[in-house]
Amino acid sequence: MINRNIIVLGFVSFFTDMASSIVTVKNMFKKKIWSMIIIFLTTISLQAKDNIEVYHAYGNAHHVIVQGRMLHKKEFTKVSSDDGWFRNLWRRAKQIESDEISDAKIVANIQGEKFSVKSDDEGYFEFNITVTKILKTGYIDMNLTIENNNYPKHILVTIIGNQKLMGIISDFDDTIIISDVTNKIKLANNTLFKNYKQREVVSGMVNRFNEILAQNHKDIPSTLFILSGSPQQLFIPVEAFLKYHNFPKYTLILKKAHGANKDPLTDQFAYKTQKIERLIKLYPHIEWVMFGDSGEKDKEVYQFIKKKYPSNVKAYYIQDVDSGEIRVF
């Protein structure tokens, strides 16, 4: 005969465990609710025009690529050509150090079509989208907003159609700006201790770019793409340098060094060939002229691309970083 006390104890144990489980689930549910509330309150305090940093936005009549990052806005001291090395170093450290906003939903609106993505754990996001409406060649308006937020960031997307055009793909370091990549001490000095007003521009590059772009109709958007191995954290100083030296309008492609789906960190050949092939496939009607230098892998990259896509590449130019001589291939 079963002892009644055993049965009672069994029921007590069962209901105690059940009650404990209910409390645990309830606490987990409460934590989840509070987490959702915190995310919601954080999100509504953001403003797309301040917290979304866009690195590039370009495409063709059917396809658009936009890459950027969600960041808490920073204020930087005004740059002067008289700034000392310590001020420059401090500013650069602040530019590299980021206060990212992860898991935020960004909504893109282009000609009435809406698309959404979430920023990753480092705040990065990318729209790689196909639109149903044909996009006309030109600079097309796109609005980026954050979910539960009514303050949009207005950007212009460079749309290039299927016209036969001349295009430029250019490296940045030691092709446009003197960086001394092959000398690590000089490279560090240029990158960390000088600001964009103190850096030297490679002579003649602005004129070379303008002469090539002048072969296209004046109403065509700029087909200048600057492809750099510098990380996206240096977007602000790189863009400031290009504007300071009056380079023609451009699309700037920098290396995604962190977050999901990051670019190859040390393999410059893989990184650059991947980006150039995407441009060639996106714009098959463009005949490209490519500029690089002897400092890293530009010659090998361009040689590979020209061999693989002979009808898409007119020529490539390589500048010797030691002599300054430019050779055409």
C-alpha cells in the first residue's frame, strides 16, 4: 500500500517545481519586455540624419548598393594646417574609436519602394537591392529612416545606366595621396600625425581624372570610383582630403574591416578584384581606365582584371612610388 505521505510529498514537489518554473518564465518574460522597452526608447531617441553614416550609394537602372553604419554622433575639432602632431593623433584616435548602434532597423525609401535591414553588432548595414521601377541615370533621392523615427537622412544614389561611357577606378594611397605605404614608419607618421590639410597630393591626378570624365556627356553622373584598402573608420578624413583638393565627384569604396561579412583584411588582391568585378558586372557598358601604384598589389590586380575582362578595360596606369614615374599598360 502506497504511503499517503509519499504521495503528498510528490504533489508538493511537483507543484513547487511548477511554481518555480512559472516564476522563472515570468522573470525571463519581464526581462525580455524591459529589453524591448529599452531598445524602443533608445530607437525613438535616434535621428537618422545624425546617427546614420553612409559610405557609398550607387547602382544601375535595376540594382542599388548602399553601405553605411549606425553611430552615435561625434563632434570633432576643426582641422587646421597648423595643427600639431598630438592634436592630429588625438583626433584620429577619436575617428577610429566608434560608439556603434547595433540591431537597429533601417528603412530605405527609393521612388516609393521600401526596403529594410538591421545593423549588425558593429553597427554596419548594407542594402543590396533590386528595384521594380527602372531608375533613370542621374543622382536619385533616397531616404533612410530608423524604425519608430520620423527624422530621415536624405542621400543621393549615383545611378549609371547602360550608356557606353568612360569610367575610372583608382587606388587612393600613393596614387592620389602620398602615404609611403612601403615604409611603415613614414606611413604611420602620415596617417596618424598629419591631418588632411597637411597631407601631400600626387601631382596631376585631378587633371587626369577630369580629362577622362570630360569624354562623357556633361549630364552623366561621375563614373569615378576610388577604391581604397583603408578601413571605413577613415571615411571622414579621406573624403575631406578629396574635397579639399577639388577632386571631381566620386564614389568612395573603403574596406569593411569589422562586423558581419567583412572584407579580406590583409589580402589586397582578393579585396580589390572582388570590388572591381562587382563594378564591371554592374556597369558592363563602361570602358575602364584604372590607376594604381607599385606599393602594394595594384599592378597584379589590374593585370588580372584586364586579362579576364579585356573588352571592359582600356588601360591601367601604375606609378612607381620611388621614382614617381607613371607607366601605362
